[in-house]
Amino acid sequence: MDLSPEIKAHYGHDDIYRRILTALRQADIDPATATIEDLAPIDQFHTGGLPATKALAERSEINSDSQVFDAGCGIGGPARFLAKTYGCNVVGMDLADDFIEAAGPLNVLLGLADKVSCAVGDIATTGLDGDAFDVVWSQNVLMNIEDKAAALKEAHRILKPGGTLVMQAVMEDNPGARDYPVPWAPSADIDFLVTSADFQRTTTDAGFTITAWEESRAGPSRPPTFSSPSLNFSVIMRFPDFGVLMKNVLASAQRGLLVPVVAVLTK
């Protein structure tokens, strides 16, 4: 079953780039001088926001010579942060056409079009050359990937020997016990959480060595805050009520049903 239409329907709006420009102006930010930090409340749409991206990057050992693949790049926020901060080259890929249509102009807006390129595609069948990347980056994407074995095997294939997959994801402790909707899924149809134990087995089966694995059993304690009312996730995503989605996540986390994970896997 091809779930990409359901995933695409959940994520994104039409004309995201225009929406972002409007949101920046409403926040008294001139798009022509906007920075990575200005855009962070919109394009770092994952648990922990920009601080989480920075923390994950510190684990990745990325430098100016690194070739990075952002698996599930969204509108390119983490990819642009990596390119701007470390001077590396980043190739991003995402199923959502709306995201990729916005990513290109945003790369240009921030002067990073020579460092970041983003395309529509399936991270389990990228079509990219093998042994091509130093780092595969995955930030809150795997929850929507049903065939995690295929995605991990593809990540392993495109990584250079000794390369790393750095990831931030949410695992589950009690299958089927969550309330919906949640930020990554309106229903169980595209919610593919697995337990940490199951995922670790899948990573080793794909050929990876787990070099770091951290779980936060407490989960997030409060919803994200935004620097301006206009700068929030609803600019790019079809969330009818983000407060309800986060309420469900926080309730599940507090009951110990969700387990945020940060990991580094080595080829």
C-alpha cells in the first residue's frame, strides 16, 4: 500500500514560501535579512526545535568537508543550519512536494543555494550513489516510515565506510494506546512507531553499529513556545488545532507511552 498520499495530505500547505514571507513580515522581520534563527520557529518543526538540532549536530562530527544527506528534510531548516554552521554540503529529500517547493526559494533567500539542494523522493529508495555521504541525518521522520528496514538499509548503502546515521525520533512503549491526532499523524494509518528494542534490532540487521543511544523516558513536559504569534508550525502544516495535537503527545509521554530517542549509528 502506497501511503505517500496520506503523508502528503497530513504535511504541508499550498504556497508555503509565500506564507512564510507573510509570517516573517507580521513578526516585523524583513525576509531579505532573515536569518536561520528567525526562521527556526517555522522550519525546525520537531521536538526541541533549534536547540535539538544544534545538539544533534554536535554528535555528528560534521565539518566543512562533509557530504550530508537529510532524510526527510521538510522545508530544509536543519539542512540550512548545518550548511550555514559547518560549511558542509547537504542533499535533502522529502515525500511532500509542498515542502520541497518551499525549500528551494528558502535556500536562495538565505544565500545557501550553493550548499543545500532538496528534492522530492522516498528515503527508502533514494536513487543516490552508494558510499557517497559522510552523514545521514534523520530528525523526527522515522515515525512516518512503515518499512524502517528498507530506510535503514538505504541509509547504510549511501553512507561511506565509517559514516554515521544521526537520528532523533520517537519510539513507543505501549502499542495502540495513544490518543490521536498527534503532530506526525492524524490517525494510526500513518503512525508507525516501534519499540526501542525492535528498532535497535532493525538497525543492526541493516549493518549498523549503535555507537550512542539515549532515551528520555519523561518525554516533553510542555508544548513548544513561539517568539511571535505569526511564527508557528501552522504556517506550513495543516494542523487544525496544534494545541490538541500537543496535548495528546504530552499526555502519552507523561503516561510513559512515548520514548524520545537520540542515536548515532555507524556503518
